[in-house]
Amino acid sequence: MIADRFDRYLARNVLGAIIVVQVVLLGLDLVITYINDLDDVEGDYGAFQVLLYLGMRLPWRFYQYAPVGVLIGALIGLGSMASSNELTVMRAAGRSLTRILWGAMKPIILVIVAVLLVAEYVAPRTEQFANAWRLERIQGAGAVVTERGGWQREGDSFYRFGAIRADDTVLDLTRYRFEGERLVEAASAERAAWRDGSWRLEEVEITRFHDEYTEAQQHETLPWETSLTPEQLNRLLRPINSQAPSELWAYARYLQAQGQAATQPLLHFWQKMLMPLTMGSLVLVAASFVFGPLRTVAAGPRVFYGVVTGLVFKYLQDLLAPASMVFGFSPAWAVLAPTLICAAVGLYLLRRTA
């Protein structure tokens, strides 16, 4: 019974600190981003609409700041208990360091479940809705869902897409068809509309390249035979880091089926799926700061060192991400390596104090 009370008290302190840190981080990000985005005010997109847009994006921001929030929150929660000698009393009462760490990990499990649910079901939808809503306010009805273009290969053809609207209409489509290394046809269409389960090209211009001459044709409409669906095009044109893990996995499987490298979607997929291990390793580092070499340091410097550790961790992941594409090693290792290094450092510092 007393052991359960210890665990609940420890979990309440750590979870409360994480929530406060997350709220502060989101609040600071909201204020800074709001001031910066006021430069985009135009048409029906005013100062209040900017605030609504940023409010819609809070789930995505929550996901982004979750690892840093967990690290700093665990540091503050455990650090405040260490400063008031509560952890010392717990250890004097027979609580082992391992049991205290397990008590601190329990609320992290709740945070991990919340982050995974947000990453899969909430953030991708709110991001897409927020961007479409913002562009409709700026551009009017029929605005594009994204301002990004994209390229895609399918068989012997290479496609360039300008944008896709909320009604699944693709704008500014160009196709280059090859036979071996020889370009045999270039076609462009102002629009490609999805109707009744198939694509229809509109305002089409086709140029065919023969050995001795070129041939040009124009068509008002043409059918577009392709395996690409509106959902796949949305994945291609939307920012890849805001997509759900299931969407990233489906996109990676599609690229692999086309004989293309799927490093980028797999990298973001593993970043989301290995988030529990990332948070666990950061909690170990936070505990090592509290019980290890920084146990006699004031709360301010301890939090500062925690922020520096979080930044180093992030920069290491950002460095290994492009390295996995250049050197060809698994994207999972680009995510897992910094996590394992972080956990190893935390365990080493904790063992020195055990």
C-alpha cells in the first residue's frame, strides 16, 4: 500500500511537470509563430484567422515538442523532489533506484500513448484541414490543398504535379514518357479531375518525338490511365513529416512496388514508431542528471543541461537522417542510434550512483 502511494506520488509529480512544460512550450511557440505569421495577413485571412489557424495546428506542435517536454518535465519533476529530499527519504525507506525509475516511467507511458494517437489520428487531419482552410481564406473557393509541387515515377513515365485542390483536382500536370533512355513523349494538362473512380485530363497538349520530326496534338479531354489515386497524390504533395505512420508505410510500400527508394517515408515512419524508445531514453538521461553528477546543482542549470542534451539528441538525429539516404543504411538505424546512445549514457551515469 505504501509502495503504491510512493508510485502515485512520484507519477503525479513527473506527469504534472511534463504537462506544465508542454503548455509553456506550446504557448511560447504560439506567440512567436503568431507574430511571425501576421506578415501573411491578406484578404479574408486576418489577425483572428491567423490565431484560429495556429490553434488548429496545436496537435502537430504537441507531437513535435513531446520529446523535449518529457525530458525537461522529468528533470523538473524529479529535480524538485530531489531538492526537497523526498527522493532521499524514498531511498532511505527501502525504495531502490530501479523502483523509483519505474515509478517515473509510468506516467511516460500515458504520454507515449497520447503522442502515438495524436500522430496517427489527430495531427495529420488537423494539419491538412488547417492548411486547406488557410489557403481558402487567402485564395478563395477552390484553393489548392498544398502549395508544394512534386515528382513521381510510374513505369516508364515521370510525372510532375503542380498542386492538388480540396476537390481532388490536380493542377498543372506534366508527363514525360521514355523508351529506355530516349524521351518519346511529353504531355501537359492544365487539370486532372477525379470522377467516378477514374482520372480525366483537361486542356491537354502532347508532343511526340520521332527520329526525324516531332508531332504535336491538342485535346480538350483525355482519360488518364494510372494507378495513382487522390490519396496517394495527397501523400506525395503534403509535407511528409506531417503524415500518419500508416500513410507513411503505405507510401513506402507503393514506392518499393515501383522499384524506387523509400528511404524518406521510412525514415519518418521509424521516427514516429520509435518515439516510445526515444522518450524512455530521455527519461533515463533526466534521471541520471538528478541522481548522478548534477544532483547537487540548482534547478536552473540542471534544466539548462537538459535542454542542451535534447538539442544534441535532435541534431544527431537530423544529421543521421540525410546520412542514411547518402550511405544507404537502414532509416531505422538513423532513428535508433541516437536513442541507444542516449540510453547508454543515462544507464552509465545511473550505474555510477547505484
